[in-house]
Amino acid sequence: MKVRLNLYTRFERFWHWFQAFLIIFLLVTGFEVHGSCKIFGYANACSWHNLAGMTLLVLTAFAIFWHLTTGQWRHYRPSFENIQKIIAYYLVGIMRGEHHPFHKSEECKLNPLQALSYLFLKVVLMPLQLGSGLLYYYYNDWLNWGWAARLDGVAFLHTAMAFAVLLFLAVHIYMSTTGGTLFSYTQSMITGWEEVDNGIMNEEKSPIR
Amino acid sequence: MDVKGLNYSCTSCHVTKAHQISGRCYSQPAPNKHQLALPKDDGERLACESCHSRSPHKKAELLNHHTDKVACQTCHIPSYARGGVFTKMWWDWSTAGKFDETGKAIVKKDEYGNLLFHSKKGDMGWALDVEPEYGWYNGSMSYFRASDKIPQGIEKIEINSLKGDYEDPKARIFPFKIMRGKQPYDPENRTLVIPYLAGKKGTGAYWGEYDWQKAAAVGMREAGLPFSGKVDFIESDMYWPITHMVAPKEQALSCEACHSRNGRLANLDGFYLPGRDRWPWLDRLAWMALGLTLLGLLLHGGLRFISSGRKKGGQS
């Protein structure tokens, strides 16, 4: 049975889209600094990249606070339950018009595969990327900190992670088209409301009112 | 200089004290973090930083992040020999001593009056508006001395060579004119020779008799250095730090001059320069992974599209 749920709160939506903008902008300016493209000019790319990076750090601080205080972090607890079914759905079931084996609810709005990949993004990719970016920014102060490292290592990590984020972004955008219609997931990320199948057949009496 | 503006004379920077003219490039290290040439430090003002400080860029803090590794001159002197005055780039002594059929000195000049050949001096090359060459430089040089041996198998010597590298906290990237040429040397003893150059016929002077062997024998004897009696020529480089002819700030180098794949610092290795350096295998691997991913997604999307069409077709 289809029900309409308000899954994404106002802050979460703001955070998601602002972060999306910043990450895409950081990728474009970052790859210009890397020498892969020419769009804004090196000087602009470099200073705007720094500005966007610092903004993302602040936004992330707010997001962490939000996750902890609202208990939303619970959605990202890793679980491997039914993960094979979900993978099988995306590989085969989706072609056959089967229903998604996972049923979203306000208590659990991310399917295990989704939760795992977001968790990886949040606790591995983003910390490494923001951390190496911050270190990179303070390159001139390393000697004052008594840290005689070379730029190579940090630059390598920052570049490699940027590619990883780009890969994530490509898959993430594609996955957003796998809802009821091509844009239904995107729409619910804008409005907050999503029409979900609660897994209860229409014929049966719903225990939830 | 800059008559309508600051109207500087030489001594505005080259301050003299008790007949000592300040000048840093040759004998003293360029200013660094611990040795800033402020008047209070040594009573002499001669570095850019003496007046401008180490963080002179007010509107672009990012540029101030460069001053520990990049000398002011590197960006602010985009080229030398500007303003229509030629600079000598090449001096080949090996071709000197040739005269015309009547035995008179040959003098060749280009259309601007630059000397291209003279029987007394050999071939010369000139240039205008020259892009400097860059090197790590901590303010000290080592010099090739008259007694130093030229190593076997070397086709070119550095008359002076730069000290410092990326790891040296006192070294910064600095612009240089490299004066190139060919010098007489002793191929047996493998040393440069000191020829006796200007003198009358009969003294052995090169400009008197045009005989390198005789000129070198006299010069080396005077210098008290061994000489085998043979003279050949070897190419030489000499580094001249570029520090004058600072351009108006609008003409300073842009970031891309160095932060690009084939920029001015393309040959300066040993450190990571954003925009120039990358790990080609990482880039290749990553773009390939991205390409395969997009291909996979396209395939998946295509299959979804086809299967949804078939379902609809079946239903209707």
C-alpha cells in the first residue's frame, strides 16, 4: 500500500542540496587546480576552491550536530540484512518491474545498501577529503608545526579522494532516477515528502493507521 | 628610475656605508626568514622585502603563501631586457682570430647595431625581452675555479652553480639569465685557461698575436697554474640572478605561468607543484574507472528503458 511520508526534514534537505552544490563546485575548481580543465582561471579556481572548502567544513559541523542531536545518525547504522536481495533487485528485479525488497519508513528510511554507502562516504571519504584539504590549505604552516612532510602525500590523497567522490556522485545521481519515476526521488529530496510502499498489500488490513 | 613616480636612483637601494656598497647576490645569502634585510638588522636595505615585507600582497593572501618558496623577482620580473635594449646571450670565443683576405679584422653587426662577430672576440648572440630560467637558490653560489678539474665526459661546464634545493628552507625559486658561450680550456690538464688577452705583439697577448696557445701559456704562467700547451674550447653556462627591471604589478606573472603542465617551471623537479604535477597512472586509472562506471550506468539505464517499454507494450 502506498503511503506518503515526510522523510526529509527542512534542515536535512538544505544540508543535502547545499552540500551537493559545494561538492560539485569543489570538484570543478579542484580539477582546474589539478590541471584537468580550464574554466574559471587558476587564480579564481584556487581561491574559490578554498572558500567552498571552508564553507563545506562549516556546513559539515552543523550537519554532524544535527545528526547527533536529532538521532538521525541511527539511519546510518550498518546492516547487511537482505543486502543480497537488494543487490539482486538493482541488477535484475528492477528490469522485471519487481517491487523494491526494502520498505522505507520514518524509522528506517535508507535501505541497507544505501546506508552502507552513505556511511562510507561520511566516515571515510569525506573526513579524508576535508582533512587532507585542510592540511593542504595550511601547507605553509607545516614547518611551524614541526611537521616536515612534503606536499606530495597530501596532494595525492586529496586527488585520489576527489576521484572517489566523483565516482560516488555519478552513481548517486544515477540511483536517484530509480524511483517511481525518473525524478520522484529528487522531488522528495526537495519537498521532503515521499510516496513509499509500506510492504502491506492493499487487500490486507493495515495495522498502521 | 620611474622618474614620474618614485624617481629612484641606484643608491636608493644600493645604500653605501663607509664606502661599502650594499649588494647581496654574490657574497651574501638572499634574505630569508631569519635574515631579513631590514634596516634594523644590518643597516642596509637591499632586498625587495626590506621595504615590502614578506607578506606584501594585501588583496590576495594566497600569494603571500608563496613568499617562502618563491622569490619576489620570479613573478615580478616576467622577462628581462625589456624596453628595446638588447642583452648578450652567447659569446663563442672559439671563432675569434679569423680575418679577411687582406688581413683586416672582420666586424659583423645586425640591423640594430649589435656586434655579431668580431675577429678579436668571436661570435655573439643577442636577445630582447627574454624569459628567465628558474632555479632553487639559497643566495649562495659555488664557483668553478681556475684550478678545478673539468670531469671527463662533460661537454659543458657551469662557471657558477646555484646552491639550494626544495628541501633547503632558505632556498627559493629565483629567476636567472644564463649567459652561454664557449671558453678556452686545457684538454690535457682539464682546467679552464686564463689567457693573456690585451697586449702588444711580441708579449704573447691574444689580441697582439691571435695565438691561443701562446696567450694561455703567458696567462697561466702569471697565474702560477700548470698548462699542457694545448688549447681547446668548451661550452659554459653562467647564472646571473635577475633582480632589476621589476615590472609594474599588472605585468607580474599569472598563476598559470607556473601552475600548468608546460609552464615556466616545467623542468624544475624534486617537488610537487599543483597544476603541473600529477600521478599519470592515478589520473588514467580514475578516469578509466569513471568511464567504465558511466558505461555500466548507461547500460543499466538502457536495459531499464527497454524492459519498461516491453512491459507497457505487453499490458496494453
